[in-house]
Amino acid sequence: MDRLKRQSSKLEGEIKSLQDKIMEVGGDKFRSQKSKVDQIKDNIVLINEQIIKSQVEKSNTEKDIIRFKKNRTLHDSFMISQYMNRLHPREFCI
């Protein structure tokens, strides 16, 4: 078990050393590109949030339109019945 831990530790040290060498050789360019990629990912998240918000607003607006149309129809029917009652009050009495 100890032998495996030593080997694992040795491999981790080698990995760290190789990562440091990579950063030395192309580190600045890599960090610059990584920063650009991170910024693009953040922008994608923000845009996706805006899309979801817009979809919810669209859905709510569509529901409002349906509700307003229904209310308008009810109101129009009521107004017609009121008008008809004024024209012919006896015919529409119950």
C-alpha cells in the first residue's frame, strides 16, 4: 500500500512538473485563450437566461391575449343584450 502511495505521489509530481513546463512554453497564450473561452461561456449562460426569460414573457403575453379576447367577447355580449333590452324591453323580459 505504501509503495502505491509513493508511486502515486511520484506520478502527481511528474504531472505537476509537466503542467508547469506547458505553462512556461505556451502559458501566456494558453491563459489568454482560456480567458476568452471562459468569457464566451459566461456570455452563453447570460444569453440562455435571456432566452428563457423571453420565452416565459411570450407565453404569459399569449395567455393574456386569450384572456382579454374572452373578456371582450363577454363584454360585447353584455352590451348587445343591454342595447336589445332598451329597444324591446318586453320581448327580453323573463
